Amino acid sequence: MTSTAALPGPWMVVAVATFAQLIVAMSNILLPTIAPKLAEALDVEPVLIGYQVSLTFGVATLATMWAGTAVLRYGAARTTQLSALFCGLGMLLFALPSVTAIALGSAAVGIGMGLLNPAAAHMLVTYTPPQRRNIMFSIKQTGVPVGGVITALTAPAIAVHFGYRWSLVVVGVMIVLLLAYSQRHRAVWDSDVRGDGGGERSAFGGVPLVWREPGLRGLSLVAMIFSAIQRIVLSFTVIYLVAEGGIGLVEAGVLLSVVQIGGSLSRVCWGWVADRMGSSSRVLMIICVITIVSTLALVLFRADWNKTLIYLLFFVIGATAVGWNGVFHAEAARLSPPGMASVVAAGTTFFVFAGVLIGPAAFAAIYGGIGSYSHTFVMVPLIAGIALLLLFSGGRAPRAS
């Protein structure tokens, strides 16, 4: 039996969960970041990246139905390792000059994405103090924008100078490091494995549990809208700036990195504010209002604006459209029945991924009818307004029984 002294502290758990989140984020944002160069290599239209993103998250949505039970049955650390391995398989397939291979690689990354959040939620709820949960989950979620920053700053330049395949190598190295370190503590972190999967037998995993609880249902619908906005911003900002904003690919990548930096820095701040206020829902309302204002400004964007204002705009967009996740996951954990955090995380993540599945595809379809990226971006503040109405009609819900 592993001694209690061998148990890694809460900050080490957060560090591993954050690093895993970083890997998954880099895996799913990589192709949209280099979409113009990838489209050139494959001789396809760049806007098709919206369908690639939807495929990735469509598979991820299906994977979440099994992920919560998998965590209870096989362990959170083992499930985290499987998540990284599937992302690695995706990187290998992305290196092949074939639309079919990229589709299969997107599916592999989607499986990795679907497995991660329930595993991370289980580890954080089990090994971190409840009174610090908002900031712990927010730190973990910084892996998403930090991964985006790394990718946005490096992938376009690597793609332009050396070819897009070399941008896949960084993710592969990080996967090896995660597997090596997590294996050292896997026996400890997986000591609470339940062979029956926690008794959750539903074919739809944690989705029915989330849907029948009013608090979790309303929160999940808001997250579905937020995730659609987040993925639209991350998937189409570079294309929009290059096609209509008069910005070069490398500079557009830098602006996308500013979005990611804003999301990264704000997540910890939002988590701290939520812990201080004692209300995640109020913080989500604030985020929603700022999202509406900043994305309206994005619709009106012009390259001749003051550079400082441009960078400030993209930072604020990142702080809201990309910065909400940690507070959401902490609130979902608060509303979870005892011992079911991973199952609830899987159920709520289903709605998060459903938003991503719908958002980019809807954007691409609307663009096909309008023919203007700026006009298509009007959909973002409109659906953010719907989320704000849902938040106002909700409130601080009690924990599920």
C-alpha cells in the first residue's frame, strides 16, 4: 500500500492537470492556427477548418459519455494518460498530406479531449481544498489559453519557414513528458478505482444526471453558448484578420496569442474573484456582458486603428470569450452530488463540446450565405445575449442530491 507521505500535494495535482490541459489545447487549436498554410498544402478552402473543428468536438462530445465512468473504473491518472496518447495519435495523422488522415487525426484528438476534463475534475475535487476550488480549477484551465499562446506564437512561423508538419513536434515531446511523470504517481492517484464504474450505467453517461438537475442544466446551457463563442473566436480570428482585416498571417497569429494571453491571465483572476464573492454565477454574468461589448467591437475592426487599442481589444476578448472555463468547472463541481464529480464533469463537458460542435459549423454555414467574416461575427454578441438572459433567470442553485 502506498503511504500517505507519498501522496503528491494539491499543487502538484494542479500542475499535472494543467499540463495535460495544455497538451489537449495545443492539439485542438493547432490546425485552425495554421489554417491558411494547411489549406494551401492540401489545396482546399481555409473556411473548411470550421468543419474540422466541429468534427473534433463532435467526437469529443461522444467520448464524454463514457469518460466519467472510465475515470471511476480505471482511475483519473490512467484516463489522463489515455487522453494524451490519443492526442499523440492525432499529431501523427496530421502529418500525413491527406484530408482523410486529418479527419481521422481530428477524431483521435477528439477522444483525447473527451477523456481529460472528467479525469482532471476527479483529481482536483479529491486532492484540493473546497474553499480554493474556483482558483484551482481556473489554474487548471489556464492550460487552454497558454497552449493557445504557445501555438499561436510558434506554429504560424514554423509553418511559413519550415512547413506545417514541424509544428506538430512540440506537442509530441510534451506528451512523452506527461506520460513519464504521471506514471510515477499513478498508483497513488488511482487508488480509489471502482471496478463497477461507480454504478453509473446510463448509455449517455453523466448527461441524464446533469439534465434532470435544474442548476446543472441551466449552467450547462450557458456553457454551451460560451464554448461556441470561444471556439468561433479561436477558429476564425486569424482567417478574418488575414482575409478582411488587412493583417498578415504572422501578425494575425500574434494577435491570436494576445487573445490567449488574455484568457490565460484572466482565468486565475476570475477564479480569485469568484472565491472572494462566493458566487460563480455573478462572475459569469460579468464575463458575459464584457463579451458582448468586446465582440461587437471586433465586428467593426479596422487595421488602421491605434495599435495599443487593437491589442487591448484582443486582450479583453480573450479575458472573456476564453477566460470563463475555470469558474464554470468549479461551479459544476460545487453542484455535483458527493463522489460524482467526474460523472457530472463528463455530463457538463458534453454540453461544452456540443457548443463547439455547433458553433464553428454554424459560423461556416452563415458565412457561406453572407460572404463576409465581419458580418458573420455579429452572431457572437447575439448568442452571448441569450446566455446572459439564462444567467439572470438562474441564480445560485443548490447542490444536487
